[in-house]
Amino acid sequence: MKFLIDTSSLSILVRYYLPFDKSDSLKNFIKHKIVNKEIILIDTVVEESKYVSKRIISKTLEFINDKENQTSTKDLLPFPKFFNMLENEFCNTIQRDKLSETEFEKEKIRYLNSADSKFILYCLKEKNLLPIEKTILITEETTSENDSKAFKKLPQICEIKGIPYCNIAELFKDYYKIKMSQYLD
């Protein structure tokens, strides 16, 4: 099983878990999973994390800055059917209708360059391969309101496309069977 981690999950890890990890055992566990590509860290997430609270993610998890620990997204290009999904399944029609055609095109370009788009492209690509290993997206986003954004949140898109997802607490508890008391002082 592989996990694809988003910026919000790294932020939660750094803000709420690692401050209690006095011996760095949880941090080292995460580092090991990322180095071994069990937790996939895409380059777009690393770039996004540079803009989160004074670079707290990239400073605390310094190993994410190593290119060898990142998965490149330069070859994850949208295919024609993806553009149809983007306009018909992934967009919030109410918000799209509030935008001019030019504004919506700008929003599409911005979304296509985002980590969210890269996650969906990655998961759809993996889903089409032989199902030897399942890829699960780790995100802290919820399916609740979308804050007036043109495109739906990751969990909503995952549900539409049948992509499994969880949050970081579920990753630790349900998949890694971690008892936090063993990692946190």
C-alpha cells in the first residue's frame, strides 16, 4: 500500500504531533516511509509547503527538501478526458456560473498547476495500472463547503472517482496501527 500526502496533512503533523515527539521517533518513522516511497511526497507539495507559516514544514521536515525524497510531477499531464472531468465533475457549478469565461479559464489553469490536480492525476494513473498496490490519498480536507472555490475539495473528487483517502490520524491508527504513546514523550 502506498500513501500520497498533501500539504495540509504535513502541516497537521508538524503542528500537532511532532512538538510532542521529543526523541524524534515519529519524525524518523515518517522520514523512513518517505525515503522508501511508501509515503509519496510530490514536488508540488514540497513547493506549496514553502509558503506555510514561515516554512514550518520544510524547516521541521528538512528531509523533504531532498529531491530524492520527492516524486516529480512533470510527466503528470492532464489527458483529454481529464479536462472533461475538470469542467463537468470537479467544478462547483454555482461558483463557475459566477465567473466569466476568462476568469474560469484562469481558475482552471491555476487548478491544473496545483497539488490537488497532481494528486488526482497520480491516483487516476495508479488506479488504471494493475491493482497490485493501492494508493491512498492523505488529506485533512473535509467534504464540507468549499469556501467559494471554483473546484471541489479533494475528498469530494475522491468520492466521485472512487479514490481511497484518509486523514493523518486515520493513517496512523488504521493503516500503521500506531499507538501514539509509543512515539510521543
